Amino acid sequence: MLWQDKHAALTFMSLLLLLWQEAAPIEVPEDPKIQQDLKQPPTIMKQSVKNYIVDPRDNIIIECEAKGNPVPTFSWRRNGKFFNIGKDPRVTMRKRSGTLEIGFRSGGRPEDYEGEYQCFATNDFGVSLSNKILLRVSKAPLWPKEVLEPVSVTEGSALVLPCNPPPGLPPPFTFWMDSNMSPIPQDKRVSMGLNGDLYFSNVLAQDANTDYSCKARFLFTHTIQEKNPYKLKVQTKEPYNDTSYNASEPHGDRKVAESTPTFLSPSGSESSKMVLRDEQLLLECIAAGLPTPIIKWFKKGGELPGQKVKFENFNKTLKIVSVSEEDAGEYVCMANNHLGTIRHSIFVQVKAAPYWLHKPSDQVLAPEENGRLVCRANGNPKPRIEWLVNGQPIESSPTNPNRQVLGDTIMFHSVQIGSSAVYQCNASNEHGYLLANAFVNVLDLPPRMLGPKNQLIKVIKNNRTFLDCPFFGSPLPELRWFKNGQGSGLDGGQYRVYINGTLEIKRARAEDEGTYTCVASSILGKAENQVRLEVKEPTRIIQAPEHQSAIRGSTARFTCRVTSDPSLPVSVAWMKDDKPLYLGWRLKKDDESLSIPNVNEGDEGTYTCTAKSEIDQLSASARLTVLEVATLNPSVSSALLPARPDPPMDLDLSDPAARSVRLTWIPGKEHRSPITEFLVQFEEDRWEPGRWQNLSSYPGDLNSVILQLAPFVNYQFRVIAINSVGQSDPSRPSPRYKTTGAAPDAIPKGLRGWGSRKDNMEITWEPLLDLERNGPNLHYIVWWRRKDAEEEWNNLTTVGTNHVVHNTEIYVPYELKIQARNEFGAGPESNLVIGYSGEDKPTDAPTDLRVSKVDSTKVIIHWNPVDLNSVQGEFKEYRLYYWRESSQVPGLVVSKEKKVKGFYSTTAKPSGMLSDLAPYSNYKMFMVVANNRFESQPSNTVAFTTKEGVPDAPRFFKINRRSLDTIHLEWAKPLEPNGILTGYQLKYQTVNGSKVGPFQLETFFPNVTEFFLRVPDRFSRYKFFLSALTQVGKGEDYAEESPHFTNEENFTDTTDLGNKTKKDVKSQQPPINVVDLIPGVVYHLRVYSHLFNSVSSKSVTFKTKAAYIDQVDIATQGWFIGLMCAIALIILILLIVCFIKRSRGGKYPGGGYMSCFTKALVRDKKDLPLDAVDQKDQDGSFDYHSDEDNKPLQGSQTSLDGNVKESDDSLVDYGEGGDGQFNEDGSFIGQYTVKKDKDETEGNESSEATSPVNAIYSLA
């Protein structure tokens, strides 16, 4: 009954812990002013080890150092009783310290001071305790005197020579030597056991040639004790001649009886061994027999951990360093030779002294605040937790109503002034103990400013700025900032106040200048401080130095022009190759430049100008390359072109450290292009030998750098130089540098817990990278415990990357964490990760599955949910299985493949929409609830029918030309009619480039699948849109264009998407021509599987070229060419006739061409002969004319005097004046009345004389 009451109380307090409102403990700053005035309980800072062995030749010093305010006083207990130091003249205590010094100059025995010591540090606020220090004096006793008779043994039999060294403290190190002080050779036959005895698996005759002496070396006294030597007498059945000894046949031709294996150590068929966690396990099996048996080791129920196990002493000793719980079990050693085999089982138990899970830490609390101390440890057996206060058991200390002990936790609520104390937590089991001090200090300090008063801060404009205001107080004061002594507190927007009192100005502007006041206030008062802020313009280099090349002997000049805030003085300094530049008499520097006259090779390098003010600085660099004098020789000019640099030389390592080393090299020649960067690479010979990897890059002006390295790696390095042309060849490798090992720095990633079965949880993680191991024997410690169950951590140490926790409940959350360890120590622990044990099949299924609002392609579904506890795992979704049972279109065969859709809903009345259904079809469906691994039983099956919809596009649409004025169209029914087809609709229009004509419409019955279209214009292109019809409406359009050309493929599917058109082209093999695209339009193209639409290439975007107007060119038609040729021939004939007539007309001016045409037409009517007559004119010119010219024309009128009028072509009238006339039929018969100038007339004559046409007719 009493146990039940205690259990109920613990349960109540556990609930109280969950509801506890705990203030964060106050962190006391390391400010000397605070530390000087802060009252604080004592804290042990230094103490001797628990097991303290001292050298009897030296004075004994037992350390105990502590701090506190007031300064602590010290006292000691020896063997549990007060140790009065003042009564013993040999014992003194150091000033301001608790360290004891015990001297023996005046006599005395160190052994008289052996015992258990404990230090107590005390001040007004509590008592702090050291560990219990067990002091023992090192002992090196002499070997007892004994007379050893010669040992007689038969050849081939086993032998054990006991050592039995005297017990020392610490135990001595034993080894065997002969009388010549030479070590006894050891091998598979002869070896020393863990107890120091010398074992012979079988004795040879030559073993008698040596005597055997056991030595014991005592570490503290540096002395060696030796046992009287053993003499061997080996009895042989046949004479032995040592000159004929052969190691391969140790018995020679003599017959020695062989024997089966027997164990010399340990005895019997089984034994047991207990080892503590993190200690070293040594198991030994030594066997006798002839031939010498071979020893092998096994572990029952598993494999030996390869990375932890080492075999020593010729496989007779199995060694495991840093034992963990997983190393427990049955180990079997087997000894065999060709005569037989024997086995011995060693049952290993792994116990553990207490080790910390959560060590209590100091607490600083303000009055009326809450807090707690937690002390958690683990071990095997489970350690017992005992609390003390100021060194006294907490049960016997004065009661404190504000304190409550709950097992491994002490709760404090509403603490008061005067309740400060030091609490000790002692965790102990039969294998050891842990002791930790943690004080609870209750402070009431008014607010105090810790920083300098009235500080002036200058910052650069637009920079992020921090104004510090360190403060302290207990209880922790509230801090607020004000600007210029007015307004509300600054926080938010441009400002941010940190918990340590710092004010951040995210971007300092001119208007942010002013005086800022920070005020810390609490119930005990307030304190304030001021900071004045000035915002300055940044320093800028408005003209930076530039890389340049200078010929030797010339002058080089670097410019560095700087601007800055007027109130900030700025200095400009120059450096060369990162070293201050000494100007001397040659170099000249002014405010804006650096001049280098008479440049030589020593001036080559990187020059840096640094502009520095009191609050900022800026640098800019440029490279100077010195060239030889150029010549006119082209080969020399070409040799001055930049090239890749030479590889660096003379790599040297210096300043070695645990994780770094300095690498120095000499840069190679730059070849007229400055080196801008050095790339350092490394190679290690442990994990990936021979593979060079990039380590880091450095600026080109450095040649000595500190390399940051990983522990436990054997490095070598090489350097590559880089300039604007490219990379140099790698340098020669540096000497190797091996870093020392260290505990791991990295935390294993990917920690997760999941159930592979319903009654387990598999914990997995990613192994550390090779360069993260930091040392040998890497292994992992993984912890797990049920979440919110207040149970202790379980842990396991393994070299693998997973562990399975068995016999778990179904889907229970666990807290997980992991840590990597190696031979050098433990790495950091990971954060807590929540994992879950395995899932099982859900016990309940959804019920009352039903549908509503059935459409042609979608339906609303409803169901009754399950209790989430019945899911037996993580609720994943409600999973709906549905399939198309049949189509209502007669004769249409459909696929009954089941499809799945998930719905995630935790509402009381869940529902969802099922879309993408086929219209006019019969469907069935059922639902299950699913976790990550299983599904429940199905719900009731529901059948429903979708409504009729619009049809898909026709299955294909082909356009064929049958004649010049007819187009044949052919199509097939849609694959999915989605209802009863009522017909087809065809819309088409003419397309002429980017111009389109009006739509024309044709409709067809559902059984019609072809159409002949007569086209009035055989040269026009047409665009067609074909769609199928149901009672619901028109389906998708299938678009095509005509005509097609021979290199174009027929489209098999086109979908009209408003102002966008989707076209599909079927093809078995590439390439394929995609045609009938619209000019000047952007298209998206992808290739996908016709059978599996989800298998698709990436989309490619392209744009077609500008519009091409496909019109018939009339100039290329035959009839037009013939017509033009005929017209040209007629014109040519007329021109020839005109030239002939003009030649006969003599000096006719340009108007003669018209007469030519007119007369030619008249002669055509008369068909009169044209006879040329040569008549010479008075001026010597000739006239070509016909007799007909002197005759009156037919139908012309005679003059009044009855004479026929003289021809109008007569030269008599030319130039004589007179009006031009026409006869009755309109023929031109008048005379030219315009008188020509002489020059013009002569020019005409000259022209006529040189005319090729006239010349031809003159010859005629």
C-alpha cells in the first residue's frame, strides 16, 4: 500500500513537471566588476584523481582548488573522519587553496598516510565537495628467495614455467630473458601468457640450451626485479646433435610422439570473464600439442567486430579496446592440428560503472523564480542516485518548502534570498561512482551597466551597425532603447534589439545620427547609458591602379585616387607583394599616384594601395610585369605574348600543428601574365591513395599559407599557379605530413527510426566520411527511448550503420540520438530525432462509401472515416480504387485497369472529388485506409455511371489531292465517342500567308467518313477543322492544312486550344519533317511515347520564319512568256522600219520618227515598193526617197491650180518656213516650220552619218 502511495505521488509530480513554468537560469557575465561584487557559492576547479598512487621517494601533494565569493575555506576528511591538519607537522595547506603537501624530510613513512581523502570548500553560501581520493603508495617488493631445481621434461610434451612476480602497486610489467640478458624468442610454440608465465606448446631438445628468467619492471620506482633462472633438462629417446638442427624439421630424423591439442590456459571447456564498459577486454587461449596447434577465434551468434578486434601473441590473445555492451556474449577459441581439435568457450559479461547522461549544472536564479537540477546517469547495474546539500544527505538537511526532490530531479519554485546552496549528486553502483557539484545561487542585484559611458560610435553609411549596451541584474532587467531622449522604445523595422542589449541598425543612414539611450529596469531599480552615433560617407577608390607591363628602363606609374568623408582624415599607403613599400630615393609618391622610374626586374610584383580612415579602409591591387627591350624581329615580338605560368617550386612544410601546417613555395615564371591564383591540392594514402583533391585557393600574391587539415590523415600537397592564360602544370609533391588523431568532430547524418516489422524499429544513419573519422577504430553510440515515457535511455555501440530494436509496441514514437567515437574520444551528440516502431495492418475500413453530383468527367464521393487509432501506424491517406467497368456506347471495348487516387482528410465528414473520368461509362470503386506499409480491408463497392459528354477528336484526318480542282478528305471515328455520335462538322477557310478567308461549314451523318471538296482556285491553301458531334455538343477539333508536299508527314492528332493548336505527329524512326506550321509563330515541341504518355522528352521552343505568300508567279507561265515575245518581236520590226524611213528622210529633226511611223502605216495599206534613188543635195547630202513621194497620195486633194503638191519630204521646204498641214485622211504631210541652228543641224548630220542603220542602207 505504501508503495502504491509513493507511485501515485511520483505520477502526480511527473504531471507537475510537464506543467512547470521554469524561467531560464541567469547567465552571469565574465565582467571583472560583476565577478568582484557577485556573491557565489564555492566551485571545485581542480582536484587529484580518484585512484591516486604516489612515489614513496617524493613528497605527497593532494590537489584541491576552488573559487567562490567570499573566498572559500578548506577542510579535509580522511577515511570518513575530520583530518586535523594543524596537529601533524608534516602536513601543510597552500595559501588560498585546499591543496595538501605532506613532506618527509623530518622523517615519517608515506605508507602511514594511505587512505581515502575528501576535500570540502566552504563559504557563506554553501559547501562544495571533491571526489573521494584513494591515496596509495607505490610498492616494488623484492622477489622472495627461492631455490629452483632444474625442470625435467620429455621432448614433445608441454611445459609451463611460472613467473609469480611479487605483487606491486601498480602491478609490474613482466618479461622473460636468458642469462645473457637477451629476450626469449617467442613464436606460436613458445609465448608468455597474460599472467606472466612462459608456455611451451611442446618442448624441443634445443630448449635445454637456454636458461629462463622472469623479470618484473615496476613503473613508479623504475626498478627491475628478477626471478632465479630455470634450467631445463629435455629427455630424448634418441641422441640429439644440435649441429644438425633444422627449423623446418625441429626433431630431425628422431621419432617424437605426436599429441592431440590440450589447453594450457584456460583450463576446462568453458570459463567466464567480466569487463567494464570502455575498458580493454583480453581473452587468452594457449594450447599444447605436437605439432603446435593453430588457434582460431569465433563469437557465437554473430561475427567478431573486425574494426575493434585485434589478435596478439600469435593469435593466442583476442583484444578489444573500449568495450561496449554489444561485445558481451560467448567467445570460442579453437585449437587444432592434424590429430584433432578442441574448443573452449569464454562467456563475457560487460558491466558498466556509472557514466553521465545529464550532469547537473549551476543555476543562478532571481527571487521568486523557478528552476531545477537534473542528475541522470546510467550503468550496469543501474546506479543509485543520492542527493546531498552542502555535503550532507538531503534527507537530514533542514527542510526547504521551496524545494522538492523527485528521484533524479530537484524542483525549485519561488526561491527566496538566503536559500543559496551547493547540491551534490552521487551516482554509484558496485563498480564505481560519480560525484557532481551544482550550486543554486539566488541573487537580487539592481540593474547595472557594464560598458563604457557615453561612447562615441562612428559608422559608415549604409552599413549594418551594432550599438552595444552590456548590462546585468537579478532578476534579469528589461532593456529598452530610445533615440535623442524621446519617443517610444526602438524595436522593429530598421531596428532590432537583441537579448544581450545590443541594438542593431540594419542600414545606417544620415538621419540615424544622434544620441541613443539604453535603459535597463527591474523591480530593484534602473540603470542607463548613452551612445552617440555619427554616420560617415565611405572611403572610395575612384581610380584604382591597373595591371601594366613596362619595358626595362622605362617609368611605370600606378594611380590611386581616393575620396572620403570630409570629417575623416584618410591616409594612402603602398605595399609591394603584401609588404610595406620602402620608397627610398628612386620611388616617388604623391597624393594620387606612385611612380617607379628606371624599371628593373626587381620592381616586378603586385602593388597595393590602401586608403585608410579611422573606421574603414579599402585596397586595390595591380600587377607590374617587366619586359625586355622589344626588337623588330617578329620572332622576338611573338615571344612576348602571355603564356601559362611555370609550376611552383620548392614546396616546404613548417609550423606543424594538430590540424594545420604552413605550406611555402616559390612561384614559377609568370610569362608576362600575372599569377592571379594558387590552387593547393592534396593526396592522402589511407582512403583514396593516388587521387589528388582540391584543398583551397589563395590569391596570386601569396606564397606561404596555413592549411587547415583534418586529423589522422597522411597528407602530401602540390600547388598549381593560375593566370589569365590558364593553369600551370602541378608542382612536385611536398613531403608527407601526418596529422595526429582526435575525437570525431562530425555528427552522423540521416539518423532515422522506422519499423521494418510490426514489432521492431530499425535505426539507421549515414556513416562518417573518410576524412571525418579523425582516428582509428571508429564506432557509433546510438541511444533510444520511448518518447514521453520518462524511461531511461537505452544505448548500443556498433561499427555498423544500423541497429534493430526488437519487441516494440506497434507504432510508438521513440527519441533517438547518436554520437561517433574513435580511439581518441567521443564526438558531439546529435539533436534528438523522433523515430517510430513498425506499423501493422489497419483494423477498421471506411464505411458507407457513396457518390453525389455525377457529371460526365467527375463525381463527388463521401465516406464515413475510421478511428485514427485503428490505423496502427502513420495515417497516410484514404485510398480510392476505381475502374471503368464498361462503356454505354455499343460495341466499344474499354480497359478495366484499376486506378488509384488518395484523399487526405481527418474531418468528421470527409468528401472529395474524383475527376478525369471517361464520359458515358459505367464505373465501380471501393476505398481503403492506408498507413506507410499496409492497407485496410476494402469498404463497400459502389457502382455509378457518368453522363454523356462531347467526343474526342477523330482518330485520324487525312487530306489527299485527287485532281487540280478537288481535295479528298478522309477521317475515322474518335477512339472515345463519349456518347452516341450524331455526326461530324467540317469548317474550312482559305489561307494565304498570314491572311485567312471566311469560314465555310459542312455537316455529315455519323456514318460518313470521307468528303470530296471542289476548290475554285487550284492555287489556294485551305485549313480544315474537323470535329465529331454528340447530343451534348461539338468535340475537339482536328486541324489540318492543304496542300501537303512530298517531304511532309501527315499529322495524326491535332487539338485546338483556343488560339493555340496542339498537333501530334506519329513516327517510328527519326528524323521527321513537321509541316503546316504558321509563319512567324512560336511553337513548343516535345517527343513522347504513344503507348506511355508519361514517358516524354523535355520541351524545345522554336519560332518559324517570316510569312511566305504561296501565290502563282505569272511571270513563270508559258503563255505569258510567248505573248511577251510576240509583242517584243513586233516592236523590233516597227523600230527597224522607222530607222529605215528616218534614214531616207535626211535631216529630219526628231519629229521624223512620228512621220516614220505614220508613213509606214500608209505603205502597209498601199503595199507600194520602196526604191532608193541617190540624189545629191546642194550641200552634198544624200536623200533616200521613193518615186511615190512625188506623186499625190491616194485620196489627197490637188492644189487650186491643178498641180499636184510637191512631197512634204522635199528638202526644199525644210527650213523655208510654212505651216504644217494634214491631208484628209489625217496623214502628216506638213512641213517643219521650226528653223534649226546651224550647230544643231550639223550635229544631226554628224549623227546621221555615223548611224549604223544609215550605213547599212547606204551600202544597199
